[in-house]
Amino acid sequence: MSDSITLYSFVNRDRSCRPRWLLHELGQPFTEQRINPETGEHKGDAYRQINPYGFIPGLQINGQSMGESGAICLYLADRYGYGSLAPKADDPLRAQYLQWAMFGSCTLDEAFLPIVQPGRSPQQELIDDRVKMFTTISTCLEQGPYILGSEFSAADILIAHPLICAASNNLLDGHDDIQQYLGRLAERPAAKEAGLFG
Ligand SMILES: N[C@@H](CCC(=O)N[C@@H](CS)C(=O)NCC(=O)O)C(=O)O
């Protein structure tokens, strides 16, 4: 019997796009339940059973719940894509994989998502400081089409979402290599199905 998976989201382009894209990459069937931010549904007791912090996304799998988009993606990749979308524990790429996954879901997320929120007008000094982070990504992309080199992994998904948010605020202007990277990712059928590009 296949696993029963429900993804909780507000809209396509919130942080739920990370596990949604990954589930499509994994070919794993799932249902999606939209949560209404206008009514504060995500802060209610019912949704806190899914994600105790009251944040989107949330995931329920065979009755077990979890939150945190980075943790959800690492869990799903290990469970359904171990050795393909997640390098195995004894693979020399495993350490880099975890490093980039955390860099995307924690460091890049924290650096960019708050400053690109509608209505924010961050100081140029802050933007200049944050875009320095792109240098590490550019250096890595010299080795291959994906962040780990030749193979796509769940780490690409976790890096891509904050980069897409940065790009939509023109913060990737002049970073052609990273824009091309996002262009390659956008061509993936699973990314199209997840509806986060464009
Ligand atoms: N670190 C968390 C952040 C979750 C988060 O802030 N989600 C936003 C939607 S993208 C949210 O729930 N916002 C509603 C709120 O802050 O009350 C994760 O990656 O899952």
C-alpha cells in the first residue's frame, strides 16, 4: 500500500513549493490542502497538530506530522530518493549535500526572504552585503550544472527557492551563471508541475 501524504500550503510560491517540487521529482503521489492565511487558520489548534509552530508548509505522512521545509525535503529525499536525489551516507557528496541543503533553507532563506517581502524597501547597503553570498554558489556552479556537480539533488530545490525570490526582485541582475542555473531548473517537468517558476 502506498504512503498517504498530505502537503499543507497557502499558495504555490510559498515555502511549500520546496516539498511540492520534490514530491513531483520523486513521483510520489500526494494530496494538497490549502490553509487560509486570512482567517489565521495556520495559527489555530487544528493546524498546529500538523505544524506546532503554525507555519507553512506542513506535511502529514501516514498520520505522522512535521514542519520546516528543509527538514521535510531532507526526510522525503531520504525516504523516497535515497541514493538518487539524496546522496547516501557513505557517498563523499553527502556532506556537501547537507551543507548546501542547510545553506538554502536556513542561510539563504533568512538572508533574502525577509528583504524581498512586498512593501519592504531594504537599504542598498544591506542588499550589497547579502548578494556577496552568490559568490559561493557561482564557484560551485563552475563544476557542473547542479550544485553538487553533475547530479541534481534535493539541495538544488532548497537553494532555488530563495534565489527565485531574489531574482523576482532583480537581485540576480548581473549574475548570469546563477540565472542560467535557475533557467535549467525551471525546465524540469517537476518544477513546472510545482508551479513556482514564472
Ligand atoms: N523556516 C520555516 C519558515 C516557515 C514560514 O515562515 N512560512 C511562512 C509561509 S512561506 C508562514 O507560515 N508565514 C505565516 C506566518 O509567519 O505567520 C520553513 O522553512 O518551513
